[in-house]
Amino acid sequence: MDIYSTNNLIEVVKMSPAPGSFLRSRYMPTGPRDIFKTEEVFIERATDGNLVAPFVIPYTGSKLMERAAYTGEKLMPAFINPSRSMSIDQLLKKGIGETVYDETAPADREQNYLADDLVFLQKAIQRRIEWMCGQIITTGKVDCVIGDANSTEKVQFKYYGDSFSNKMTFTSGGSTQYWGASGVSIYEQVAEMANDIDAEYGELDLILGASLVSIFMRDTEIRNLLDIRNANFGALNPGAAQFPGVGYIGSINFGGKQLNIYSYNAKANINGSNVNYIDPKYAVVIPRENFGATKFGAITQLEQEDDQFHTYAAEMVPRRLTDAHANSRLLEMASAPLPHPYMWDSWRVTQAVSA
């Protein structure tokens, strides 16, 4: 049995998943039905529209109520395919953690490199998916640039109609009401965002970009509300969350809706620049459950072991290629993710500071 076959490597990846990411894990998770055996994935949306039962004249018969609005569409997911090389020169050198006196054979050292490279590629793909989730939440769409940063070829996934109406801008007298400015009520803005979301979407979270946390924590109005005797609006109880870069701030009732509050300051290195998954200037009110999902299309690739094409239904599909003439190997990992919200109007976002 070839322990380095793609099927076996897929099982290794499944048994040792990369650490979770906040936006994908909490708001766009992947279930068993979200991994497709075809290259295209199917997205469904339905809503009952909060219809109210009609009045009728007694004993004259019922009145028909329309079924929920339903849309479904097939989409080709984005394609992600990073790789890492391994040459005989690398295997002959002392590895990280080895002492000068270690006599580790190149073959044994290769297994260590393979395990490390699998984790490295998993994390890299996970970061890209998390970035996609952040783009969808803050802009309603995600542009997948094919190639380098200067490429003009893009694949766009857009989750709104004519314009991204989920973005709210608060103004007074023609000027934007940014947080921290005199007379601006953070509480009222968040309450308006929360109450603009239909109750059918359930309980809500408030996510604060990195630039908003200190402004929010120091806000006099919010602190005074929390100090009112015999009026339990909530509590600020800062602490670490289970995901890197995420902090739990507390829970507050905004205009009748109880929101768990999180800060999110995690970053990814994209084309040499550190980029926040959630823009530091933005505040987001979003449903805690059933917001969306991350679906995956199948991966078809030519396998070196039998020179045949094979199709795999998995989140991430490794492939190990060997060039005997060059004394080198290449470890690839392919993924075809499509994160999406179930309902296009179920969250609200605002730019809360100017810069």
C-alpha cells in the first residue's frame, strides 16, 4: 500500500485539521451536505417572509397562502492550489530541532517535512477562506484574483442585487457620525443595525474591528447604561475567545436585542501585506447561527501513481509529485471553496471611524 497516495493523504488531513478560523467556523461552517461530488456547488435560499394568517368569513373556506420564495443556483467555486517543494539538498541538511549530532536519515527527514508541509498548506488555505468570509461580510462580495496582485482577471461572487444595501451609514446635518465624535451615540447606531435585521434570523453578535475596540470600551453612554442600578443592560467581561485574534468583550442589550460582542484583529499576509480579515474600521451585526455555509466542489486531478484522472469530494485534496531526474518532490494541496450567506439581508455592517 502506498502510504503517500492521495486517498491516504486526504485521510491524514481529515484526522489533523488546521486550527479553526473565527468567521468561517462561527458563521459559515461546513456540514456533510456542503461537500459536493461535482465541480459545481448548489446554493439554495428560501424565506417565508413573516406571512400572517388571513382573516376569512366563517365556513366559507380557507384562503391560500403562497409558498416560501425559493431560489437556487449552481456556481463554480474558487480554485486554490498552493504547493511546497522538497529537494535532495533540503533533506541532506539538518532540520529545525535536530542537534548537530543527530544522524537522521534523509528518508526519515522527508516524513517530517511532509507532515510539516501538509499543516502549512492547510493553514494557508484556511487563511484564504477566512479572508473570503471577511470580504463577503464587509462588502457583500468577494473578488478572487487569478494570478499575482497586478492581474486583472477576477472571479467575483456577489451576494446582493443592484447595491450592497446591508452597509449602513449614519449621518447628521450632511456629515458622517463616526464613533468617538461629540454627540454620536454608539448605542443608538448598534441598536438601529440590530433592529434593522429581521427577527427570523435569530440571536445576533456584534463584531468590532481592531480600531473600534478602545472607542467602544471607553464610550461614556454605554458605561453609564451598564452602571444604572436595577437595570441590567448587560456586562463588559473582556476575555480571550477560542480563536486567534478574537477577544470576547461582553454582552449588552441594544434596543431590545441581546448581542454578544467580539473584537477581531487577526491578519493574513497577502502579497507581502498584512491584511485584517475584518477591516479595522468596521462594525458588524450578524446572526450567531445559520448565517451561511462554506461549500466545496470536487477536485479532479491526474495521479502520478497510475496516470489516471481521479475525482475527490473533500475540503482539501493533497497530491505528491516526484521528479526523479531532478531529485525533488512537490506537495500540492487543492481546494474549491465557496463561502456564502443563506440570506442576503441577514446582517448589517457600518464603517464606524474615518481611518
